[in-house]
Amino acid sequence: MARPNDEVEALLREYADLIAITGGDAFRARAYEKAARSIGGYPADVSHLDAEGLREIPNVGRSIADKVLEYLRTGRIALVEERRARIPAGVRELIRIPTLGPKKALRLYEDLHVSSVDELASAIEADALADLRGFGEKTQDNIRHGIELLRRAGSRIPLSAALETAEEIVGELSRVTGCRRCAYAGSLRRMRETVGDLDVLVAAERSAPFMAALCDLPATAEVVARGTKKTSVRTAGGLQVDLRVLPPASWGAGLQYFTGSKAHNIRTRTIAVHQGLKLSEYGLFDAGSGRSLASRTEEEVYARLGLPWIPPTLREDRGEIEAALRGELPEVVTERDIRGDLHTHTDLTDGLAPLEQMVEAAAARGYAYYAVTDHAPDLYMQRMTDEKILAQRERLRELDGVHHGMRLLHGTELNIGPEGDVDWPEDFLAGFDLCVASLHSHFDQDRAALTRRLVRACENPYVHVIGHPTTRLIGRRPGVDADWDAVFAACARTGTALEVNAQPDRLDLCDEDILRARDHGVRFAVNTDAHSVRQLAHLRYGVGTAQRGWLTREDVINAWPLSRLRRFLRGG
DNA sequence: GCCGTTTTCGGCCCGACTGTTTTCAGTCG
């Protein structure tokens, strides 16, 4: 099951939403939100803490500590259940629609008895909102568009959630007696940004114990189908998990087949056919005699087809077969190649952990260098000042090299203003080792204005990296509309790196944009944008996305040794 | 509900944008 911290976070967030929807004290709602975020990002497992330990978590006081203890003891929080009884779950779903907040949700529920996204969609179709105060033409358009966005994301779940569930399931099944191999395949293994269902494979002589184990998992809510070769279940979170048990001799062929993509597999099967072979999930066979030629490992299967092993993240039929045939497959960047994180926050702005904890955690990851990039003053809500950032710099210099010799870079995340200007004058910017610059507002400027804005940011000699360049939020907000080829060209010309932001709901740039930018000769930085210690581990999602964009160590500035990185930052 | 170099009460992230309610509520970052 999910980590206790995550369960508590979800519950407190729900409570905060319910307070907001029922018109409770806004500050109280925010207090629960803040506590939820702090607990979710807290490094220690809350189920191992007592009341005193819980209260050491920022934004957790006596009342919330008691509620957490109640949850850990009984599995529920009475006050949350009380609020739940007053507001149908579907009403809370409504506030996931962009531009629709708690106030509008409550009005829809009270006046029209709308208690789900589907009911709202029908109500709009039936023109039932016409007489409702505050729901004019434009508002309805915005809601309709918001519902569209939600639905397009559909039932697919974020890569990060899928990966956590898959790793738990693989962990459990690996412990079952008779398990020779166990792995997840499918779009998850290819690290697609969202995942529709999980494909889990087991190699074993007997399948029954694994089918039983899957059905008995605590995460399993419903058994969809149960057979000897394949069993499907649905988790409490609504994720379908397909388990296939293969004979050990078919492991490689099965893994290849179920990893896909479909387009990639069509290409490999075509290659097989042209060689008088047949490729299936059971192996690579001679089409005439039916004799098995390769099946134990993926490497064998690819080799018998005349191909090198192709990393799963490349298997999209986006030229990887041709590159493999030419012997020109890229050696894609791996998590081990990343020598440092270049975009991270502390509690000086909206991060959760103090500088010392972030630095210590970064060192524990084995980084050679690490940049701290808190928000700059133009993002007013962060209340940054010259004094605060300079005091941080002083403290950071003291910590430089203290942990395993890890070097620290003092940076900032600048705000790209509507005209492409950034916070602070040039002489102040010159004091930073590294500046990331990102869009945080004015997303709906027209294409020409947005392009100019981004190009101007690139042309600023103190801007080294463009953070989360499109600002998309997966399933919630599309990226901004710019002439990206012009922006990528500007990055290449000015030596400005583009970020591959590893936050699971961003993954920005996305794989396709990376491929385009790469053609322009742009460099990249794979960064977590971590706002807590735990988020430093989000790096893997960024690396997966970078791989899908065919990036190598050479393309990624934070895979370089520090001396080379510093030359890049100096513009050399 | 949390918190404290304006400290046990009285603040709390501030400002902008949008749509619609002609003076501001709601939402967002």
C-alpha cells in the first residue's frame, strides 16, 4: 500500500477541500493544506512517530498531530468522515476542473444538486446553468474546456503513481516460491508520461501461486479475470493490472512482446517475417520448421533479428530500428550519469526542507555538485529579498564541500516577466553561479509575444537554463503556445540549456519536444525542481523522459564534470 | 489550525486576472 505519509497527506488534503467547499474558515483550510504538504514531503515515516515527533513536522500542531495518531491507530479520522457525510465525493471532484473552485462547486451542488463531473457536463448540455448567478457564457465555456482536459487525461494515471504500484506488486510476486523472474513491462517500462494499465510478467513453471498472490494483494480491490496464463485485477485506485505468467524459456520473448510499443513490435515482427522467421510472445521461431531460435532473453531475441538490444524508452518506432540497423543507437543518459541537480528549492521560499537538509540529502544521493535555486522577488508571494538570498548564499558557502566533497552552486529560479525581463539587475544576477528562468504567469499571450518573451530570456547572458519551458501540467493545463523552433534555435545560439523538469505532473520538456530541440543542437538539464527531500528522487522520471528524447550524457549539462559545467555557465 | 526577531493573539502568500455581480467574488500561481 501507499506510504503512510501519502495516505495522511491525501486525507488532510481531502479535509481541507471539504472545509473550503462547506465555506469553513479559509485559513483553517489552508492550515490543513500546509500540514498535508509538509507530511507528504517529510522524510521520516509518520507511522514511526509519536505525538512529539509529529509536532516537529512544520505546520503540524497539537490538533493535527492528534488526528494523525487517530488515523494510525484506527485507520480513520472521525471529523473527516463527518464532513464526508455532508458532501458527496463527486462534489469534491468538481474542484479538479480548472477555473472551478470550492465556491462554484458548492453553488452547483446546492442550487442544482450537481454532484459529479458527468452530471455537470449534462447540466451544461441541458443549459441548466443559465439562471445560476456567476455562471455566464464564458464561465460555462471555461468549465466545458476544463472537463474536456480532465477527460482527455481519462483513466490514465501518472507515471510516478504507476511505477510505485508496479514496484510494490513486483516486490510481492518476487517473494512467491517458484518465481524465476518478475518485472513490469508495457508503457510503464517505456516510461511514458501516463500509463493506462500495468503489465506485470512472471517467469515460473507453475502459474497458480502467482495468480492467487495477485488476487490476495492488499492493493487489489476487484478481480476482473482469472485464468492460468493471464489474470487481471483492479486496484483501489482504479488501475488495472494484468499479470502474465510465462515459461522461463520464454522470458525474453515475453518481455519484448509485452513491453511494446505496438508500433515497435510491428517493425520487429516484419523484420522477422523477411528473414523467414516468426516472432511472438513465446519466442522467435523458424517459420518453416517451427523450431525455436531465441526466447530466453531480450538480447538473444534482438540479436537473432540482427539488432542490438534496444532500450525500452526508445521502442516507439521513432527511428530506433533504423538507428539500430546502422549501429547508431544513442547511448541514452542514465540516472547514474547525472552528477548533480540544478533546480531545487528550500524553505526559504516554497520548499519544505531547510537548506541543510536538502544539501545533506543531495550528498546522500552521491552527487558531485548541487544547485539551490529558490524563487526570486518577482514571484511576490514568495517574499524574496536581496538580504534573504545573500544570507542563504553565505550559509551555502559554509556548507560547500562539507558532505563527501559535494560542491554547491548558488542559484535562483528567476521569473520571466510578460516582456521577457527577469528579476534583479544584471550586477546582482552576476553574483549567482547559476540562474534558471521560468514562466509563472501570463500563459495566454499570443504566440508571437510568448516567443519573443522566451527568446529574450534566452538572450539574457545571466540566464543559463529555461525551467519547465512549456509550463504544461499533465492532464490539467496545456503548454503555452510559442514558436518552439524559434525558441530552440535561440537556445542553441545563446548557449541556454532547456530543462527536462522531472516533476511527475510536468515532465517538461516532453519527449517529442526534446527530440525537436535536440535537432537544433540544444543542451539540456535534467532537474527535479524538488520542493522536498523526497522529491530529489523524482529524478528518475526526468531521466526516463530524457531517454525517450534520445538524450545522451553529452547532451545533458548536469551529466558533465563540474569543470565543464562551470565553463558552460560562464558561456565558454 | 499553526505560529512567534511585531510571540500566546492576531495574523496568516500577495497580486493579478477574469467574468460579470456596475464594485467585486472567485480562482490561480
